[in-house]
Amino acid sequence: MRTPSRTIMFVALAVILGIGILHAQSPSSILIEKPFSRATPGGSQVGVGYMAIINTGSIADRLVSASSPAAGKVQIHEMAMQNGVMKMRELPDGLPIEAGKTVSLAPGGNHLMGPP
């Protein structure tokens, strides 16, 4: 009785993994251009990173995390106007990158932030 259950579980897992592989972007379909960061003001405990993320693929993707040897932790942030005040918040679900589109991480908008 255990053998058929294990076989079914193995086949189901293989099918699920196969679907994931079929829909995965190739590494070359996401391009990063013009990454930069500005010097932080004296006493500042955070740095900010900017860049253009280009999805040359045919399916949407999502930036879900980032890392840097210069920061202990990097967060993906957005800036938006709320009641006439610019507010910044972390995007815990990441940043969508539509197929064939470019997402700009730029001053006054989406960006990466982390302590040095």
C-alpha cells in the first residue's frame, strides 16, 4: 500500500516541478542597467540603491529580495504621496516586473534600502 502512495506523490511532485521549470524565466531575460548609489550624509545609518530592471522575457517576474556585501539587510521600498506627504514603505511582496517592461528604481520612487 505504501508503494503506490509514494509513487503517486513522486509523480505529482515531478509534474509540479516540471511546470515550474517550464514557466521559469531564463537567467538572461532579466537585465540590470545603470545601478548606482549616492554617498550617504554624515551620521546616516542607511544607504539607497537605484537601477533599471528590464524584463526581456515573455512572462511577468517579481523582484522579491536583494542583498549586498555593503549592507546587513536590503529592503525593497516604494515612495508614494499620501495627503500631500511623501511616504516610504517596504514592499514585503516584492516589486512586479511585467513581461517586456522596464522597472526603474530611482530617486523619489521605488528603491532598495539597507543599513551599511
